[in-house]
Amino acid sequence: MIANVSLLGSKAKRDALVERTLWWWDRHRRSLPWRAPQGQVSEPYRVWLSEILLQQTTASAAAPFYLRFVARWPTVEDLAEARSEEVIAAFAGLGYYARARNLHACAKEIALRGGRFPADESDLLSLPGVGPYTAAAISAIAFGRRAAPVDGNIARILARLVALEEPVKQAKSAVASVARALAPDDRAGDFAQALMDIGATICRPRGPDCKTCPLKEDCLAFCSGAPEVYPRRAEAKAKPARYGAVFFARRADGAFLARRRPPQGLLPSTVELPGTSWTAVRPGRSWTVDAPVVALWRELPGAVRQAFSHFSLSLTVYGAAFEAHAPGGLFWVRLEAIDALGFSSVMRKAIDHALSAANVGKVAASDNLPPQGYRSAL
């Protein structure tokens, strides 16, 4: 079913809806670190950076990352000159690490263009990591172009506005048509940000505060008396489970062995504890045959769990003392360097799990090492 844009009413009615929304935003806009002061033009670099960081992330979670980025790299040229490992490390903990690679690649492309972002959506779409939503958001917010960005919050508002009878993922074109019909010629960026704020603070997935919403008199979901049933929910699919193990080899001075993941694939270029591959079948044997070094490995109680977009992961953690040189592909990490290196969230959990486990690292290294010269073939 394609949403009937006529449900929004005449152009005069749509204009009135936009006017009420902007009136509300001028009085209730959230203060966010990437937003320009009211009445001022937003800087394209900061709009782009914030939109990349906000993908799959809440504003409260993205804000400290944004502040660290602009403090360290105040301009897009500064970011372009950074080493990729530095960008990955600055991104660590935010998830969806392909964004970090694309962020750096896009910064380099913009630097080649003299530091100037294009204003048109079609040109923005040619940049690494910039999809339809991000292109529309940059075009509208940074350049004032008539564009209609649709993120999760905006999609929910529009689906409720026309009482869309399909899940949003199955009716993207319908939602996009509603967004285009509402996008104003003037203050398109303000209108888009107003919808973002309404979605975050009023038109919430559960418990929407309809009484304070500037859209309520035009909202068919509100008029139905059951706004929460919109947008219709798709049937949730169970995530497949994967299993693996990581190895926390620790020196007497507290340092532990780590490695960097490949630049492609899941969690690209992040730093991790050495470990096994992640498989769909829990093994019937000990994981320690895959350990990176020979040591007296001890399975730590409990497991580390992480939900990814397409699967859930359970990691068994093994701990051991180890004092020899780091084998090829591994390096020693001191505890004070953890934050700077770029460990993913799941690996931070694994490290915390190992550090908090009873007696980890407390056994004397000489009591927990294989005979002198006995080295793993790995």
C-alpha cells in the first residue's frame, strides 16, 4: 500500500503544518553540540560529521565522540591528514566501524576538493559513506536546499501522520513521498531538525506525548486513539547465535597481548584480544588448541555477550600469565593505553571481564609458564 499524500490535505494545510512545526522548534529546539546557534548557518563539515556519528546511534551517545573529533580535528582537512588507525581509535565504542573507514575516505576526498562540500544531494551521494538520508540532511541543514531527509525518528512521525498500514521498511517509498510533500522551500533544514527533535522527545516509539505535539491536529494515528500501533511492526526474526573464545595473556607488569583486525570485514581495523573465529556451532572441545601462545590457560567463569545487527555473540574468555616476546602479529598493550588504541565494545567487555575475574594475573608468572624455550607453533 502506497501512502496517499492527499491524506496530508491541501498545500495550504501542509504549509500550516510546517509553520506550526517551525514555531514549535524555534521555542523547544534541543541544544546539541553540532547545531549552529539559532539564526546562524550550520558548517557543512560539522553537519556531515555529526550525521555520520549519529547513524545507528542516539544523540546522547554520539555527542562525546563528536566533541572529541572536532577538538582533535577542527576542519575536514585536519581529519583527512590523520592516520587511519587514529580515526578508528577515536571511533572505538560507537560501533558500525565501516563508518570510520568511510569517514576518513570522505574527508580525504573533500580535502582534494579544497575543503568544500557539494550542496546538491546528487553530488553528496557520490562521496564515500554518504547515503540518501545523509545527503539530504547535509543539503538541507548546511545549505538550505529543499531536501527531505528521513531517519528513523522522521519515518515514525510520517507513518503516524498518515496512519501507514505497513511496516516502514516495507514502505520506504511511501514514507519518502510524504516527506517530499512536506519539505518546505524555506527553512528546510530547520524543518528536518524539528522533526528529528519531535521524534526524539515527543513522538517516541512507546508512550508518545501527543498532547504537546505540534502535529497532533493533522495526525491520523493520534485521531485513531491508538498512535502507538503505528507504524505497523514487522515480525521480529530471531538472531542466529555465534560462539568464540578470546585469550587474555598478561605479563607481570599488567600488559596483555592484542592484535589488529583486518581493514575489511566485521569491526575493521579495530584492536582485539587474540581469539578464535566465530562459529555457529558451540565446539565440543576446548578452545585452547587455538590459543596464540603456549601457556597454562584457565577458562574464566561466565561469558561475554554482544548483540550485532545480524547475530548474537557469546565469547568464552581464557586467562594466563605470559612473559615471553609477543609472537608475530601480536603486540603488548599497557592498561593505560586501552582507551587510545581503538578496541571495539565487545573487546572492551572481554578485557573488563578478564581483569575482574578472580585471581587473573595474580598467579606468579613463573608458576604459570611452560618450560623455557617452549613456544607455540602459531
